[in-house]
Amino acid sequence: MITNGQYVELMRGMHEFVLDLPTQVAILRLLHQHLDIPNQPERSAANAVEASCHNMHYRIALSMRFHAQDLQLQLLGIEVMSHLKSNSSYNHTEVLYIVAALLPVLHRHPQQSSWTANWHEFIDARVHVNCFRITVCVTAQATTPWIMVDGHNIFTVIIQSLQLHPRDHMLALVCTQLLQQFVLFIRIQDD
Amino acid sequence: MRICGITGLEDVLCTTLTLHLFDAKVAMYGLAACHALQKLFSVRMCQLRRLMELAANALNMHASTGYVTPHAVAMIYYIIKPLGFTRRAAPSPFACLHAQIFLILFGAMRVLQGYPHITFVAKKTVCTQVFEILYLACVNNHENAAAIIRCGIVEFLVQAFQGLVRIHRMTSQWDHHREKLEQTLLSAQIPGGAPAP
């Protein structure tokens, strides 16, 4: 079991050494070995742990994006993410970033069929609980610039994934769910 | 590769729905996205007939899972409403019209039979939309009107609606649509009857 303090340090390490592949792999492997990550932090360390928990998906997604070609890191990242408890406190930008980070990663390594299930589970558990929050945030701030990933907005990423893998059932489920949530709020590029 | 226009999005959604329509959740999310697109960008949607067919098939396929029905009916409604049955949405009106009507009604009936997870508002919306679709199908089309009279569809719907309204103690907008439809059917029964207002 990782203690709250150790957990905070690990998250700090992920953040500070995000470009260092061995460090990232080591931290993810450690997290993977201790998947009973504290979900309800002790009151004394509540703030620090909450902040770290809050950023955990985001940190892992960021690491996965920086080291997109490393299969081991990708696999560990997705598996750790899949085991994280549902956290409804993510704001819409974080959720979108995580989703946008995962979609292309999933398709860079299509041979990893075991990811599909994890990915589906991840979306179900995390994005779904954020539906309402996303809707509210984006409606309230209609002029907020849309989140960009590699120069594309998330719409492009989702559509590209569907175009590349039209027969992937789980992907179709995830992508249509996301499109359904976002379609009302996105300023779509003109034809 | 231009992929992010309305046309591109519509195309991707249609393809996904075609390939995964057997999955009720994909059907629901896909139709909901299409329905929203149609509402927002109706002028720029190019595959209306395909969308109509997909919605009708989804209704037929997932009638037992009530959550697809509201989106499928809404999809058809938002296509039919601005265009009518005889234009872009259904180039061969007779071939697909009857099938569409019965599929819509089949889906609507299942909804009315009561799914606890569908709210009254959603049910009412579906009912109102079904009435209006039927009205649009019958106006200036005596064959459709005759088919609807023959099958007693209006009676069934009225009965189902009254049940709903009584349960929820609410007055409903459906009365207006029912009257419009009944007038149309009445004029269709009289040879050379006046066209509906």
C-alpha cells in the first residue's frame, strides 16, 4: 500500500521528470504494483493528496503523450488509469485532455487488444460521471477556446479515430458517446 | 484531409451507425449526435435519407430498449418537419413512407407502454412528435391517411396519451397535434375533401 505522502511524492516526480522515460516507467510500474491507491485521503493530508489525485489522470495522460512510442509506458499508463477510482471532480478541460490523449495512443498500438476493454472501462467510469459537468462548463463559457491537441481540436481526434477504425466496436461506442456530448457545444470548422 | 466539417462528421456518424447499429448504446449516442446536428445545421446535412433509414432501423431493432426511441423519433421528426415526406428525405415516398410510419409507431407504442427510466417529458415529446410526423405523412396524401385510419393508429395513440396525461395530471400539447391530424384524416375520408389547413 502506498502511503499518502509517498503518493504525493510520486505525482511530484511524474510532473518534474515528465521527459525522463525511465523515471516515468518506474513510477508507473510502482503505481501498477500498488493499484489500491488511496481514494479517500486521510483528513490530515487531504489537501495535498486531493490535489495529486485530481491530477493523476492528467499526469499519466501527459506522460503517455510525451512518450507515445514507448509501448511499455503506454500499457502501464492505461492499466493504472483503468484501476483508478472514479473522480467526479475533474473539470471538463482535464477530461477532454485525457480523452484526447488516449484516443491516438490507443491507435498507435492497435495490436494491444487488451487495452480496448480497459479503455472502455475508463470512459465509462470517468467521462460518464463528468457529462453533466462538461455540459455546464462549456455552455457557461461558450467563448472558451476549444482544447487543442496536436493542432487539432478533440472533434478531429475523435473523427479521425472513427475513420481509421470504423469496425472497432468499443471505439464506436466511446466515440459516439463523446460526440453526442460535445456536438452541441463545439464550434465546428466550416465545410 | 478535411475531416472536421459538418459533412465529414455526418458521414462518419452514418458509417459508424451503419456498422454498429446492432448495439443499442451506439445507436442511441449516434442518433442523438445526428439529431443535434440536424437541429443545428439542417441546411448542411446531405445524407438525410440514409439517416432516416438508420433511425427507422434503430427503432425497429431496439424497440425493447426504450432509450433509443426518443432519439430515433426525434431524428425522423427533425428531418421530416422542414422537408415533408415527399422531398429530399424520402424521394420515393410510398416505398418508405408506410414502413417509416409503422416503425415509428411501433417504437412509440413501446415507449408508451412504460419504461421507468424514460421521463414523462421525453414520453410526451415522443408522442407529440409522432402525431406531427403522422400529420405530415397524411396531409395531401390520401393513401397514407387511409392506411392510418384502417389500422386505428390514432385511436391507439389517443388512448395511450390519455393514460399518460391522467397519470401525470398534466395537460399536454398533443391535443393540438391530434386535432390537426384528425382533421386531415377526416378530409381524406371525404372524396374530394378539402385539403388540411
